[in-house]
Amino acid sequence: MEYHTDKKLYSRKREDGTIRIYIVNPYQMAAQQGKYYLICNYDKYDDISNYRIDRIRNIQLLNEKCKPFESLIQSGHQRLNLADYMKEHIYMYSGENSFVKFRIARVMISDVIDVFGKEAVFSDETDTHVSVSVKVNERAAEQFAKSYGSDVIILQPERLREKMKAEMKRVWEAYRDK
């Protein structure tokens, strides 16, 4: 389901107007930022999806075997470790996980540990800044950096840094006085 401007939920539809039906392999439910999610696999793909439980309607149980989590591309051929998964998906975005390196203001060290856990690796410390490396969902890393503005700079991977620079240029153009 998705909201429309009248603030009501509607079934998602395909371009031809038919209602989309999702066949998923469910693995775990999780709470994040006051919302509940189903960690699952949309059966037509071999990746991991996160769906808001409050937006799921008309559930039917099928008499089919569930695709094993460890068979999914993004699983690393490991069973689901919920604690690690939640640290890597701080905003519950689906997509690639990567090792991301940020340059942060030192005052943010506690925030980084709160968000990413004690597995975060710190390096290149100065009196004012420190670098931090974490394994995280790339969309979540981008959102994290946007949330903290100039206090968080993405250093690596380079493609994510370039994506962030392009996004910041678009933001600058949107806010620039004309």
C-alpha cells in the first residue's frame, strides 16, 4: 500500500492500472524508528526487501517452500543476523551494503556508535575530526550524511562520494536565490 495526497492508503498499481501482487519469502520482523518492518525477499528477485508492516494488506499464506535467506545475493551466504542487519540498515532501505568511510566532526563519535555500533572503526584522528569506516547500506549512508550536513563527509567509496556531491549541487540549485 502507499499513501496518496488525500492521506489514505491505496494498493500499489502497475502502469496498466492492475493492482500489484507481491509474493514474498518472510524472514524476520523488526522495529526501527517506531515503525515495524518485514525483512523478506520479493520472490521474483534474489535480493532483500524491507516492507512496512502497516502497509501490507490482504495477506495469504501460500503452500510453497520459502527461499532460504542465505541463498540471496545480499546475504553474504549467511543466515540472517538481526542485530548486524539493523546496524547496516539504519533507515531500513533495501540495496547494496558497502564499507563506507566518513570524515566526521569529533563531537559526533557518540552518535556514530549509537547508530552503527561499536564495530565502527575510527582512524586519522585530529583535534577536530576523525574518520570512521562502517559496513552499511549505501542509501542509508547517503541519508546519514545528508542528515548531519557538513559534519559528515563521505570519503569512500568514490562512486558514493560523487553521487553525494551531485545531490548537494542539486540541493544548492534548489535553494539558491535567483
